[in-house]
Amino acid sequence: MNHTYLTEEQWEQQFKPLVTYDTLPDNVPEHHLWTLMEGLDGGLAYANGIHFVNALTYCECEVPWRDGEEYSVELDTEGLED
């Protein structure tokens, strides 16, 4: 399996996010879904596919990811307040 790290800007350009869902949608193909997760360090990152542990929201993207590809997108949360 190939693991690729993307910046938020690279992810937006490559996969074209459309809609964010608070719960897992049942009408979106899995290869169009990304999970926003909280990391152990408190940071936020998107991972392709459906995840449940530390999942916060789900994002549907226009461009699907491919089997055998694993992506991580660390979000820049500096300056954001709780």
C-alpha cells in the first residue's frame, strides 16, 4: 500500500471537497469519502475512507481515491480557537 501525505491545499486541488457531514452518509460511495479525525497530539487530519475511531466528520469529494492508496492530510489549525 502506498501512503501519501498531502497539504490541505494539495488535497483540495486533487480531490475537490464538496460537502461535510456530521454523521456517516449512506448514499455516498466509499471512494468519495474522507474522515476528519483528531490525532493523539490534538491535531486534525483527513484520511481517505471510512474510519470510526477519533472520527469527527466525514467529507465527500468529487474525485474518488483509488484502491491501494492511503492518504493523510494534516490540517493547519494554528490560530483557531476552541
